[in-house]
Amino acid sequence: MKIIIVDDEIHALQLFLPNLINLETEYRFFSDDEGAVLKYVAAEKPDGVFLDVNMPNINGLKLASEIIAIHPSVKIVFTTGYNLSEKDLPCDVASNTLGFLYKPCNSEKLHYFLSEIAEKSIKMTVKTFGTFDCFIGKNIVRFSSSKSKELFALLIAYNGKALTMNDALSQIWPDTDLSKSKILYRDAVWRLRKTLENLHFDCIEFKRACLVLSTTNIDCDYWDYLAGKKGDYKGEFMKNYEWSINYLPCLDNMSDPE
């Protein structure tokens, strides 16, 4: 887990240190430098931010909005001596806010927020070269049906683009009667949602006849390869699925040294 603490009072760090010693937590303290905070967030994508609301040179609410714009999945905890609540926050900030740590800060409450950030900072590793599989830590993700797994694989292939129901039907159930394929699609969506809920891993926006995958907390060899990073592509991509052959020409061209 990675967090940052933004507070113009250095003694705020004295509260955090005893609570961080026994946690696998990387942390940075920023006193009053908005530019440094935003630069760090862009580069390091911390899981959580403990942010003072009122500082001499920083408006905490404004900075929170800028941080979220850079890193949409980050969790915010506001530290303040004022009587603030969620209704005082802008909508874009409220959706990312876990709560308020009122000064003088309470260690028990701080530990609670650290635990909340840790629980929400779960990351998934996705392997696409060869067969398709997903992992949380070292544990493989067990999907409740082959089609819910294939639906998630197609979302991975779409790389953050919206996947419509019609696109999913045409690729996963191409030879199935339309009315039946819609029933199968809805069942796969329901099963996929349940699998992710059981993992406490929130990565899909389930819209009407459309799914959108958030790529923030997912490490994927395919996405890295598209971004120009080295990978172990050897001519096979999600070979479990027939539709995956459509992606091979692009991958093969990228692997060609010429």
C-alpha cells in the first residue's frame, strides 16, 4: 500500500509513524507544496491521501479535485479541525472520500482509515499471452462460469473502451439465437459481478447494455506490450477464445523488428 500525507504541520507525521511501522506501507509527507504533490501522484499513483483541508498555500478541497483528476481511483481522507461533513464536499471529491480525521487526530480512527485504504487497494494481475488468467496476489481468480471469464477477457482486450452488449454477443455467442444469447449474456454479467464482489475488487461500471472496465488497479501484459514495454508475446494471445485471433495481426506487427 502506498499513501501520502499532506499537512503544513510537521507534528502530523508523528501521529502517522507509529501506525505505519507494522504495515507494509510506503509513505511520503508533503508540507505545503502543491506542485510536488501532483507530480508525485502522477508518477506513483498512491492508494490513499491524508489531506489537510486548510493550509497557508493550499486549499485542500481544490487539491483533492486535482489529485482525483490525475488518479481517479485514489481514496481521500481529510484531516481537519473544522466541523466538515460529506455535504460540504464537491461531488467529484465526495465520491473518492473515505471520511474525516478530525484534529486532534485519534490513532484508532487513523488505523481504521489505513485498513480501509488497504482493503480498497487490491490489485489484479492479468496474463493474456498464451492462455487467459487473472490473479489477486498469488491466488488465481476463480470465475463461476467459463462465459463470465470470457466476458472479462473481452473487456481486457477492449483496454478500457466501452463494451456494448451487441459487441459481446457477436464475439462470444456468434452462432446463438439472439434471444437466447441475450439471456446468456445477462447470466455472464451477473456471475462476473458476483465474482468481483466476492473479491472486493471494484473495476467494472455496469451500465445498461454496456460494460466499462477501469484499468487503474490492473496490471496486464497485453496493455504493457501495447504501451511499448517489453513483454513475453510469442505469437499466442488468449488462445482460449476464437475472437482473440483478430488481435494477432497487430501484435505480430509490433513484434516484427522491422
